Amino acid sequence: MSRSTATPPTADAVAGPALADSRRVTRAGRSRRSPAMSVLLHGTLILASLIAIGPIAWVLLSSLKPGYAIQSSELTLFRDTTLSNYSYVLTETNFPRWFLNSVIVAAFTMAIGIFLSATTGYAVSRFNFPGRRPLMMVFLVTQMFPVAILIVPIYTILARLGLINTMPALIIAYLTIAVPFCAWMLKGYFDSIPTSLDEAAALDGCGPFATFWRVVLPLARPAVAVTAFYTFLTAWGEVAYASAFIQTDNKFTLAYGLQQFVPQFNPQWEYLTAAAVLVTIPAGLVFFFAQKHLVSGLTAGGTKG
């Protein structure tokens, strides 16, 4: 008696009709679009891109001009191009010191912020304990107060601790901004990860922290990447707390130090634009690496319940 073997259909074969239908719908939508609508759509996209890129390009071009060219009423893209503005900022000012201060503050804020936000979000997502809901409500309420109101109480606390005019003062202040928001965001992402993974890890002998560190946290890489980027930018570009808690020039951060280039009666726009371009480089690098881990984490962290 002969036994016939049938090859099971592949996923592409099963999804073939639906994929073909979606392609036909896409092509039909494109064919129904008139040339005028296409021109309008592309024109709108080009205009939006120019609006977004225009100020950045203008600052970059202005950083390559001397002071008299920037303050001139004649608008030109290139005029007496020079790199002396960058040379002056890097060698004749405390910009390198400000840069180091910003790197230290942003790095510690990012590292501590990720740890506190991730552990808090995981605890609230997975465990029931007294005060769980009030804790998250406190995090939410703290986001409702403007910085101007929070400066006075935070300054009082830091002054009593003797931390005014120190880097830890800024790190603590920036953590009060970043941690509540990031804890809420990570809590929502942890909720989307099946609890069956925690149960499987517990059967393998993992405790709560081992389960969090080895199982859940790697799956949350997209949210962790966004958290890292947000906490870094919070510390990198903040001015209000830096101006209130830092008092000496050698402790300035970059965002606060840039104000030294625009005094009330003699603004030095050529140096300000050069410094602004230099400030954006580390933030761009952090975004590049955060984006890289975000894309890879989206595929590694996909789970099905």
C-alpha cells in the first residue's frame, strides 16, 4: 500500500492571496492619485523638510562666518568662510571644561536614571504591594509642576545637604525630571511582556532580580534605548537648574555656558553658533546609537502570547 506524502503549505503560500490583494490595493491607490495631487503631496513634504532643516543649516553656515557677516543686513549663505570661530571657542574659552562637566552629568544621569526607572517600572508592573497605585500617581503628579516651581524646594534641600555648586546637585535635579516619566513608560512596556516568561524563569531557579535582569530587561531594549536617549537629553540641554545650582564658571555645563557668548550689550553670535554646532554632536551620536539598539531590539524583543 503506497503512502502519499503531501508537502505542507508554506507561510508565503498561505499569505499569498492576502499579500497579492494588499499589493493590488496599493497600486490601485497610486493609480487613482492624480498628477496634481502627487505634486502637492511631494511639495508639502519638501516644504516641511526645509522648515525642519532650515534653522539647523542656518546655524551651521553662520558658525563659519565672521561676526560682521552675521550681523550684516545682507543675507548670504557663504561670506568670508572661516574656522576661527571654532578655534576661539575651543582654545580661548572654558568650552572644553563645560563639555566635560556636561558629559559627566549626562552620563551619570543616564545610567542612574535607566536603573531607577527600569527597576521601578518592573516592580510596579509585576508586583502588588501597599502603595503601588499612589506611587505611580505621585510620579504622574510631579510631571504637572513647572520647573520654576520646583527650583525653590529642590534648592533648599540641596543647600541643606551642602551640594550647591556641585555636579551631584545637577544629577539629582535631573533625575527628578527623568525618572517619573521613564518609570511610567517602562511600566507600560513591561506590561506588554508576557508574565509566563517570569514564571518559566522562576521554575529555572531565577529570583525576581535575576528574572528582571536576564529575561525581561533584554526584551525591553527598545524602551530602554528611548529611556537612555530621554535622560541624556534631559541633562544635556537643561538650563534652568544649572543656572540656579551652579555658581562658578568652571562648574558650568554646556547649555548654561553658552549664555556667556550672548551678554546683554555685546552678543557674540559667531561664537554662539559655533558652540551650538559642537553641542549637537554628542547628542547626535547618542541618538544614532539609541536608534541602532532600538531597531535591533524591536526584532529581538518581539513575543507572542
